[in-house]
Amino acid sequence: MSNKYASALAMLVSVFFFWGFVAAGNTILIPVFKKSLDLQQWQAQLIEFCFYIAYTVGALIYYTIGRVKGKDMLNTIGYKNGLSIGLLISAFGAFLFLPAASFESFPLMLTGLFVVGLGFSLQQTAANPLAISLGTRETGSSRLSMAGGINNVGTTIAPVLLSYAIFGGTGTAENTVLSLDSVKIPYLLLCAAFVVVAIAIKFSKIPNQLAGEQETSNYERLRISDYPSLWMGMIGIFVYVGVEVSTAANLSEYLKLEYGKSEDAVAPFISLFWGSLMIGRWAASVSAFQVTKLTENILRIIAPLLAFGLFLGINSIKESTDIAIFFPYLIPIAVLLVAAHFTSNMPATQLQLFAGLGIVSLLIGMFTTGMLSIFGFISVGLFCSTMWPCVFDLATSRLGKFKSQGSAFLIMMIMGGGFVSLFQGYLSDVSLLGIRHSYWVGVACFVYLAYYGNLMQKKYKTES
């Protein structure tokens, strides 16, 4: 990473932290509201649905504004300004949690999450191409993985902090009556953080335009049909976010039904799932730094172990958590490191291999029992860890001046997190597939991702 871009990238990745914190926090809210309001599993998944559908609605709004004005929105207002505005929108959504908590209103809480998602949509549209452009083209996906690694610091911390906020240090799911007052302070702090970072970004060195891209007075419309890599990548983002979110969102129900774990006891497992994405992204991000090959290989081992150590440290705070049960998880981590080593900076190859490993993980989860089964489902997070930068890179690398529009279309497809979670939640009913075999939905998602990676690999070989 060039020193020219270091400070700008450091400020940019702070935004990724917020995305992760809120997304992982949702997975703790799901079992709580399911029990307190006596919801069915698919109804509880409305938390994920409202949050992730906001990405699509937001992207459509921003795209429509560009069409009406005849100018690309981000190229007009600037990428940096887009980030600041998006953060302020999310701040308002987080603030809505205060009246939602006071009135114990599930619809108002869903509205707050939706507004937060609207802001995230604009932030994502600006931040992802910025992360890729702040440095050399060859290490673009590695920088995006590094930003994703910061994202997953938020996802790892959020389940633990919100579990404390809802259940307290000694509270349990059995003796905790629904009182959303406990989430007021976390979301008020989140609201304040959004505002502070919005102001900081406004005065940062983050560029308002992508390298080599200039503001244009005439809006030229992107024709998706002209770019198969883009529209197929849109499907890729849909199913990738879908399998990632639905695996985590339904995990608490699996742990409850299969192993009798109460709502307050699932936080460490949810934390490890999201921590797995952090582990994988920290391993992949080392290529973004200008170091020798030997140093890079050493860091590729040290970084994920530090990430795993961070997970253990966070979850050891609660005395009732036995972190020793998680030590065997070093085995799938080792598998990840080997796979990442041989596919570094090869997005199409990495996408295929990691999709295959994701399928194996889900099969282990469905057809084994005990901690092996649980680790199978959790390790899906490891192999999802670098799929976002892989798909994003493959889908936008040939778009040129249409990159910001293409980014907006890709962000729209984050709605897969809501739709796939809702679909799997519906299939998890005992009269259908049941919670264990509902994970066949994830297998189907990984099959498509492997297909897309293979197709793009063949396409790029033909063009070279």
C-alpha cells in the first residue's frame, strides 16, 4: 500500500466497521424477538429482510436521482461526500431505536434498521470502488479484504456487546423480560459515532473522484445486458450475501432446537461465525501491503491467528463462556490458510475453491452431530470471507467509466441477505425441511458462486 493512500484508506475502512457491527447485531436481536413476541422463524427473519432490502431500495433511489438529473450521482456529489451523507442517514436510523425502545415497538425498530440500511447502501456504493482504487490494480481485492477484516471486528464484537446489553452480566434468556431500554445506550452511541465519522470523513484526504475518473456533464446510462460479468456478478452478490447472512441468522435456531442452547448462550457461536470472516479477511489482506514475499507469508499466518485470539479474548470476558471448546476450530482455520495461500490475488480461482469448501462445510454441518456439526456451519464464515471482493472485482473490472453505476447495481443485490434468510427460515419449519436440512439453500448458493468463478476464469483467459 502506497503511503500516498495510507491515511485515506485508514479513514475509509472505519466505515466498514459500522456495517459489520449492525449486521451482526441483528443476529442477536432475532432469537430475542422470536421468543418474546412468539414469532415463527420466518417472521423473526424480517429483521434481516428489512435491513437488507434497504440496500436495494437505497441503490435504486440513488440510481434514479442520477437518471433524473442526467448526471451520475457519485461523480457529481463526490465519493467522499457520498460517504458523509450516507453516515448521517444511518445516524438517523440508529436514533430511531430510542423511541422504538421506549414504546417496545417492533415495527419502529424495523423502520430504524431500514433507514440505517439506506445509509449503508450509499456508503457501500462509494466505499467499495474507492477501496479498490486507492492503490495498484493488482492488489485491489486485497485492500477490499483488509477493509472487510475491519468490518468483521465489528461483527465479532457486536454479538457479545448486545448480549450483555440485553441479558446483562448475569441475566439469562429465561429470566429476562423483553425490555428494549437496554439497547438505547448502544444505539445512541452508534448514532453519535456515525455523526463524528461523517464529519471526520468530510475533512479527510479521501478523494472525491476515483483515480482516472472525472465528473461528466452528460449522464451515460450503463446497459447491464452489455456486461455479462456484471449481471452475473449481481446474482453472485445476491447468493453470496444470502448464504452468509442466512447461515448466521438461522444458527441460533439450530443451536436451540438441536442442542437446547438458550438465547443468551448463542452469542459466542454467533461471534465465532462473524469472527471467521474476520480471520479469513485478515489473512487475505496482507497482500495489500508492500512487504517482501517472506514477510507476506509470515503475516498470512500471524494475522488470522491474531484475529482468532481477538475472538477468544472478547468472549472470555463472560465467565460462563468456556473458550476451550473453540480450540479445535484451528483445524478449519488451517484449511483456510492453505487455500488462501494458493489463490492469493486470483479472484476467479479463489471464488471457485472457497465455494467448494463452503459446500463441504455445510454438508459436514448437516450430516454430523455435536461440535463437529456446529463447526461445520460456523466455518461457512471462513470460506465466505473473501467472496465479496472476489465477486466485486470480477464484476466491475471491465466497466471503466461505468464503475460507479455498476457498483450501485451490485449493492442492490445485498438484498439477498434478506430474501435467502427469509426463504431458509420458511423451509426450516418441521413440516418442510427442518432447521438442519434447511441449509441445502446455502449449498445451492455456493454452487452458483463456483460456476460464476469458473466462467469468469475462462472468460479472462480468452481475453488475455
